[in-house]
Amino acid sequence: MNSAYPPAFQSRLLAKHLTRQRIFHRIPRYVVEYLLAKFAPTGDPAAVERVQRLLQDHYLTIDQREYVKDQLLRTGRFVLIDELRVTVDLQQREHSAHLQSLGKIRVNVPFDLPARSPAVLHGSWGTITLAYDSARGQAQVTDFQPFQVSAPRLDEFVEARRAMTEDRWLTLLLRSVGLEPQSMPRRLRLLYLLRLAPLVEGNLNLMELGPRQTGKTFLLRNTSPDAFVISGGKATPAALLYNQATRTPGVIPTHKAVLFDEIAHTSWTDPALLSSLKDYMESGQFSRGDQTFQADASLIFMGNADHAQQPLHAALPRALARDTAFLDRLHGLIPGFEFPKLTDQHLTSEFGLVTDYLAEIFSALRGEPTQPLLPHLFPADLTTRDRRSIEKLTSALLKLLYPAGDCPEAVMVELQRLATELRQRVQHELHLLNPLEFPKVNSG
């Protein structure tokens, strides 16, 4: 398809301009790219149009749920493109699901479906055939065809990356997530990688405040189905951690990255939640009732700021603004004002890896160990939390750029210094809030 890339990537490439059709804008990129790669890999206009019609007819939003219910009632059958997330009821000995497009309506699931498609237990996109059981007055799944790339081999990916120069790889990586890096300075390219870092590093806590329309949630929302975005509203222990009434886990235990968008408009009225969240950010564990749970979701807090010099606490909700224990648990503060506002010229039309493949690779990279850093680059008088933050941030950048562990020392110095800068930005904000407890850091 494109001789500029290693053979292992040839069947994973897609011309990204195909995703720029207006009808695709409301649909997660990983869904669109899976269908385009399967049904229109060459970009044939007729094939692309068929994908458009398929999504128009079968990818429905929650405001169309009455239409779906009406069709089930009238015809007894409907086909949806949606995420199927199955729950298990041990008392009733059955499986059920709630589909995004149907809201809170409970859907019965065949007993053998999780055995055939284990991914549905934590959420899997695909084509879902629904039938209406008039005797029980319930909808049920009769068939599920997952959107599932063949399980990618991490070793194959690593070798293909090794065959490319760093510049060519970084260009391909950013094009794969929809960006055109050709005119970007190197620092901006690395900052975009930091936005992807939560997908390859577990329990990584970041914050980014900056101007509007810079695509704060664009990369994570469009790259991986394991990323979940919370836009404002009220944060509750049941929704985020664990619902004790229904005995179901919240979004943190069931996703790899949880983004709190518009953080200033998120209500944190439950003091127990903030306490649990701080415990989780520190240890990767949280308690609900008499149970303790462990998860590896990375947390990203994003919000708008009016200018680059605005103090961090001025852009946060009251419950978080002066909580130094919360802020100290952030591994890094991304400089949001260095990102440009996204326009069409920042979006690529060139070839990139399909995002469903990339999401699977990112998930596999999370399990890779941290690569050794350069001890002499650590600033003096680091706390344990400071050192761990720098290690996790650098580890994420290394996994993205040099997954084989063959990073040149000069680049290692660059990445470790960038990670140190992000942690020092957190330290600076802590110093502003409590200069006695958090002395001014040496940024040299």
C-alpha cells in the first residue's frame, strides 16, 4: 500500500482524509476507521459511501431510542452499531447489558456470548442484532459481530518501529491519531505525545488547563474506546468508583483513561469521594463499604484558563482549588497554552495506522516495565512522589517513542527533562498555595 513503511504496518494503514466526511464527525474515530479499513481500504468512493450509509442507518444516538424501540415493537428486530458491555447477575444466573443508544433499557444477553466474545465483559464495539421478546416484553441480543482487529503482536510492532527513524516514526504516530505534524516544532510534537501518555501508562495523573478549542479531549476520545470523558456535572462515588446498590463498578475500574473535561463545572460535593479519589491517585486502590478495589485507569483533569499566567487554583472548582494533597498527587501539569487552536490545517490527510490497531498496541504497552532513567538528571532533594512522577512520565514517552528500549542517550535526556518540567509545574502551583510546606523548586 505504501512502501515508505515496514511490511508489518502495510495492512494497518489508512488514508486519514477518508475520515473527514461530515457524517463521520459524530462517531468515534476508532469505529469509523475500523469500518473504512474493512470495507473501503482503497478509498473507493462507492465503498466509502456504503460505510456512510451503514453508519447513518445503524449508529443511533440516545435521542433516537424511541425510534429503535418502535422498530422492535413493529418488526421484532433491529440492527445497531454500538458498544456492548455485559454484566453478570449471579443470583439470577443470567447476563444483561445496557446499550448507549437505548439509555437505561435492560437488554438480555445469550448465556454463551461472553464465552464467544470475552471483550464484552468490559465493553466491545460491534454490530448488535436485537430481537423483541413479546412474551416477556424485553429486548434481547440475538447476534453480535465485534469490531475486533486480529490480536496484534507487540513484538512485531516493536520490530517495525525499530526499522524506522525516530522522525519518521513520530510523524506516523501523530498522523495515526489524526494530526499533521509536518510544520510542528519538536516540542509541540512531544507535548501531543504527553496527551497520549495515559493510554500507555497506568495510574498516570495529569492536568491540563488552557484556551478553548485546542483539542484537549480530541486525541484520547478518538483514539481508544478505553478512554471515558466526563464533561461537567456531579461526580459521585457510585458513578466513578463502585455502585453499592447495584453492585456494579464505575468508570474508573472499567476504563484505562478517565478524562474530567470542563473541570471547573464539575461538582465535588461529596467529601468522601475526594478522599477516595486521592487514595486511588496515590495507591491505585479505593474502598467502598467493606471492599477494596484495585484499578489502573489514568486520570486526566482538563479545563479552560483565560491566560497563561492564571493561577491553577483560579480555574478549578472550590473543592479542588486549594487542596494541596490532591494537587500533589498529579504527576504532571501539561502547558495547555502551548497548543494551537485546532483547525483543518492541523488535521492530517496522509496515511496513518488505523486507530483500533493502535489502541490495542497502546493497551499492550501499559504492561511493559519502566525503562531505566538517567540518575544524574534527577534534581536534588526530590521527594519520593516527585521521583515517581518523573519516572512515570518519562516511561510513557519512552513507550511511545522507543518501545524496544533502544532510546539514544541524547533523546533520553530530552524526555527526562520534559518530564521533570511537568512535575516542577505542579510543584510551582503547590508553592503558591503553601510556600512553607512546599519550598520554591530549583528549575535548573
